[in-house]
Amino acid sequence: MNKSELITAIAEHANLSKADAGRGLEAIMNTLETALKADDTVTLVGFGNFEVKQRAERTGRNPQTGQAITIAAAKVPSFKAGKGLKDAVNG
């Protein structure tokens, strides 16, 4: 499912116009992004948690030359599914 299909599904389930559903989805995505930039955790009970994790610096290999390179430390967004979502997916 891509973004436009998600907007269509939201519009149908919530009895909204596609424009309203699109604005709602954009608002949710912007709010998640803002919270994660501030190193906050977003918890949606029954659905899951969005958080930022720290990835340590590590050594990798350049696939073209085989030369060892250093991959810088980075913050990475992470999602951990909640029990309700896991149960729904597993039937």
C-alpha cells in the first residue's frame, strides 16, 4: 500500500474527503517527525512505539574496492509493534 492508497483507505473508513484524509495523514507524519527529532518516544497503546535509537560507529567494507571504511555513528528511527498489532497480524 502506498501513500495515496492509504489516504483513500483512511477517507473511506473515517467517512472523510480524500483532501481531509490527506491533511490528517500529513499532520500525523509531521508530528511524529517533530517528536522523533526531539528524541521523544511516541507510544500508541495497542499499536506500537516509535523511537530514536543510537547506532554506534562501525567498520564496513567498500564493495567496489574491498577497502575498510568507517561508518559514522547515527540516530535511526525505530518502530516496535505493540501486542494489539501483533495479534491482529497473526490472526
